[in-house]
Amino acid sequence: MRSNRDPFRRAVLAGLLSFLAVVAACAVLKPKAKPQEWDEEAWGPLVPHKTFPADCSICHVPDRWDVLKPDFSFDHAKETGVKLEGAHAEAACLRCHNDFGPVKAYVERGCVGCHLDIHRSQLGKDCLECHSMNDWRPAGILSQHAQTRFPLTGAHIAVACEKCHELAPTGTYRGAPTRCEVCHQDDALRSATFDHQANNWTTRCERCHFPTGWKGADFTHAFFPLTGGHAGLACTECHTSGDFGPIPRDCFSCHSDDFAGAPNHTAGNYSHDCLRCHSRDTWEGARFDHSFFPLTGGHSGLACIDCHTSGTTGPIPSACISCHQDDYNGAPNHVADSYPQDCTQCHSRTTWDGATFRHETFQLSGPHNVSCNQCHTGGTTATFNCLACHGQNETNNDHDEVNGYSYSSAACYQCHPDGRD
């Protein structure tokens, strides 16, 4: 029985030694010794040489076994056709060339021929997809992860794989959670500026936060755009109760104190709809949309109180005389001559000067282009005919000879179409 078990034990031991040699080859990325040397303290007993070349002078000095040639040099690419790159160029020769099997057999298996696959083939057999030949630090993880359902951006880039992939030490990288709250529940509960749990906001962190960090949270407030003066405000500036549910959207709900502190707003019963006069950017430069009575010319730039003298901003008469009674009374002849109280018949909206009455009922052309009081001598604006100014004393015998002459305006214009002789 003993003799039957001994070959089995030797086979198990040989396999174990082979496995340990492979592990040793993975464990040390940059060996302390030179390629032709062996670090017995780090790697264990020297590997047997029975399959090595018989020419000992390839590695050893002629008279000693424990001293290797200081000028040892071997062109691996030229002699074997395999170029050693990165950490492989610095590895001890015996790490690959030993008595545990032909190197060719290991090379044909690829990376896993020498390096233990801790990922259990879940990430493929080509280690170079994530690692370089220099060390085991992953490279190209971002592009690899971008092909999954959870691309790595922001702060997630610097997180160790096992932080999310809890089974990474056992080689399992599949099935990691992608929901924020699975990893960040504690972060939500630790927040001192916002009670996430009380407001039932412990899921979907992406609604307010960015992958770059917890600070600078910005909720998509599309239903009430946070622009102008509302931009950059802390949530609690409007949600004063700490409840982040719906709140009134009208201006006055938040700005009643601003309204009360503004000149004349309360006394003048100004509208509570701030946007009728103000912009979202600032309280300054308020302008009311006065399109129903355009504030142009002399009316532009006036303060509201200049017309709304009672202090109320409600409707007021739009007739000129309503505001300009004093101007009318102080103007020459206006009251005495009963001038029209519709100022626009003579004046423009820009100035009182240069008044011109539109004499549409009687064209003031030719000799009639005279000042008003030359015809309206009595201060009246009544309608005249020709004979009112040109009585029969201005006629002569020639007019008397005109058959049917009736001394009417119509008759005068038959011969004097423009009022001339």
C-alpha cells in the first residue's frame, strides 16, 4: 500500500511545486535579482537544473558554482524568436526556464500559462486587455467599463474595483449593482444640509448630484426655471419649512417682504404679479407694459406717480385734459377762445411747442395761410363761409353781372378755387 501511494504523493507534490512556482512568478512584479540570479529568500529553494544546458559556463564563472558571470548576456529575441518586454525583460531566467515543464507548453497557453487567473476567466484570457507588461496595475479600464451598463465617470474613476465589485477577491466581477443608493445610502443619511430621509429622497441620487462629487447639487427645476435672481439659491431659500414638496409659484408668496418694503407698493395697491414691472434678474429698472397708452415722447421717462397722482395704479382717464388741465389753462387764448381740449389736434406727444391745427374743414392755402385770430377774430372756433370774411362790400359790379350769383362759398370757389383773386 505504501509503495502504491508514494507515486501519487510525489505527483501531488510535483503539481504543488509547479503551482507555487507559477504563483511566485505572479507575486513579484519586479524581482530584486538580476535575470541570471535567483533570490532564494524571496522565491524559495533553487529550481533543479537537470534539463538545463550542459555548458555550465553559460551562467557560472569557471571555478565556482555559487558565483554567476557578471557579464552574462543573452539576446532572447535573436536566440529564441521571443522578445521579452516590460517586466519580462527583468525577470529571472529560472522563473520560466525550470524543471517543471517545457517553456513552450506554458507559452502556448498565453498569459495564464504563467500567471494565475484570479478573474476565473470572466474577463477573458488576454491579460493585456486590462494590464500592461510592466505591472499588474489595470490600464484601459475606463474604455472597457464604457462598454458596460455603468460607464465610469467623475469620482467613480478613482474607486477601487472591489468597492463596487464585492466579490472581486474571488474573481467575480459580474452582477455589481448600478443603483446609487446601494453604495451611497450612508452618504445620503449623513447629509447635514438636507434631510434626505425625511423628504424620502434616498434613491436616484442623479436627480441632484453629479458623479464628480456630492457638493454642487443641482436639481432639474424645469417646472420653475431657476434663472436670473433665482439662480444659485440654496433649496432652503424657497423651501423654508425644509419640506421639498410643491410650494406656491406666484411671486408674492416668496416676495411679500420685498413688496411691503418697496415705495408706494402697498399704498398704491400695486399688482402682486411682480413680473408685470420687474424682471427675474433684479428689482431695479422696473418697467410696466403700458402698451394700452404708449409712453412715448413727453410721456416717456415719467414716474408712475406723475400721472397716478392719487397713489393708485388702477385705471385713470386717458383724455389729455385729465392730466393737462393746468397746461391748457395757462396757454394763451385757450380758455378764452374755447380751443379743443383734445391736445393732439394741435400738439404732438413730444412737446407743446410748434402746435399745428389740422384745418381739414377749410384748407388754409394761398392767402388763407394766416394766423388763427385773423379769421377767428371773436375768439370762436365756429365754421365760416367766404362771406363771413369777405362781405358784399368786397364785391364789385362784375359780380353783380354774374347770372344767378348768390354770394355763397360754393359760388366763390367756382372762380376762385384756391381763394385767390
